[in-house]
Amino acid sequence: MTEPEIQAQGLKRSFGTTLAVDGVDLSVARGEIYGFLGPNGAGKSTVTRVLCTLISPTGGRATVAGYDVETDADKVRLRIGVALQEAALDPKQTGLEMLRLQGRFYGLSKADTERRLADLRELIDIGSALEDRVSTYSGGMKRRLDLALALVHNPRVLFLDEPTTGLDPTSRARVWDEVRRLNTELGMTVFLTTQYLEEADELADRVGIIDHGRIVAEGTPDELKRSIGTDLVIAVVDGDPEIARTALLPVAGVERVDVNGNEVTAAVSNGPEAISPVAIALAGAGGGLRVRELSLRTPTLDDVFLSVTGARLADRESGTDGDEQAEVES
């Protein structure tokens, strides 16, 4: 059996008394796009920094491209490309100058560097802007240059830490296309950290959801969505939503009921059949409960997140923990 390209066993990372990563186990196959999903402060950026050898684990073990991230850090670094949230680009240099310098850092000859740049011009659509100073680049162009810098040495594993944060939809879609091409044309393993549910759904072969330093769900996007029911009936209510939960649990076809604020979500086996009994149960719930909206849809990754963490991803984005401390201490 082929050894996993990325593997973590009982991985832990503490910052003082704060346990940012709490026993993470994961395995990513060669050539896979693995989406690592979670809100700010969940531990996902800390895991990424450990796997990229930027910080050391305080417990457990991890290997990347067959090498231990702690004892063989130099060997890991030669085999990975990394594009973090904040691109460290020199505004006074041109994109071309930065790419050539990166080639020198990795020990490539001038001829090999020029060959790689020719490949990257085609793969990463930066165009004539490569000859311009980085200070003139848009946010999307900086992201693409940062991605190109991570690819100069043709790495086996590419780490992308929230690569499209702050980009407009058009620029985000272009980054998605480039990630797909790297994976399909070069067979590159991609570890994609993201807050964007649609990004994970669109790109990832498998998704791991991390919450409070632990992986709480893992599988293909379709497997995760199927795990919470075929359909969802969503009720927005005025009054106590726990009254709605109690009223819906006995309804035939209702498999689970989640509450998030004034939104009550019933996972059902057959939406068209269940929506009428759900409406009747809510209407007769009493306690001053009133239904403002009632809708039927199929599950999304956000619904999976709600099911496994008790909150929607957007509601958790203000959280802070060891991720922010990692940025300061690393």
C-alpha cells in the first residue's frame, strides 16, 4: 500500500496554557486535494504551520512526503510549496525577479530556473505583469504570484492556507482553476485550508472539519452531506426554538433537529413528504411559537458544520485561540 503523502498521528500544539491542536489524526493520499475546513481559531492554521515545519509539534508526530516534520524538516521543505494567507512579496521587485530569486534559493541552475518560469507562465496566468513591480499588482495578481513562487521547485506537496481570502469572485474562480490544473496535470498533492464552504465543496476530494483543535468530521463532500439526511426543512421562528425542536422530533421522517438562533433545521429522509407534517407540527406546537419562513433544500457543507459543531461557520468566524498566537510566536 502506498504511504500517505501527509500523515499526522495524535498531533498536538500548545501555546502556553492554550491547546490549539488537540490530538489530530489525518492521512492524505498522494495526488489528493484535501480540504481543511474550520472557523478562525479552530486550529487549522496551526496544523498547517506544523506540517510546513514553521513550528514544531508539542505532541504526536507528522510526516510529509515521507519525512518527519520535526527530525527531517529540511527534507520536508525541499519537497513542499507553501502559500500562506499573507503573501511575503517585495513590492520593489518585479514578479520575474522574485521567481528567479526563488529558483536560486532552491539551488536551481539558471537554465533550470528559466525552464520552470516558462512552464509557470503557461500554468499560472500572470502574463506580461511579470515584468512589472509587485507594488503595481492587484490582490488577485499577488495571490497568483505567491502561488507561482511556491511552485518554482516543482514540489510534491502544495500547502495553500486560505488562498482566496479577500479576493473578488472572479479572482477566486481563477485560483480554483489553477489549483485544479496543478492537481490534474502534475499530480500534485494539495492541502487546502479554507473558511469558504463552496471552495472546499468545489475543489476537495475529501474534507476534514476541525473544531477546537480536533477533527470532528471527515469524508468526501458528498459523504458528509449525505450523513445528515437527504433533505432539510428549514424553519425560521419567532419564540422559543426549543419548542419547535420538541414538536418536530416525533414527526415521521424527521431524523434529526438542529437549532441555530431562531433557525430550526430538520433533517428528513424525504423532503416533499415531510414538509407538510413539519408545518402541521409547528403550527400546533403552542407556547407562542410562530413560523416566519419555511423552506426545503438539500444539505450543504454548512449544514454539516452545524450538525457536528452546533453552529454555522459564519457564526464562528469571530473566535480566537492558538491560531492567532501561532502567528505571533512562529
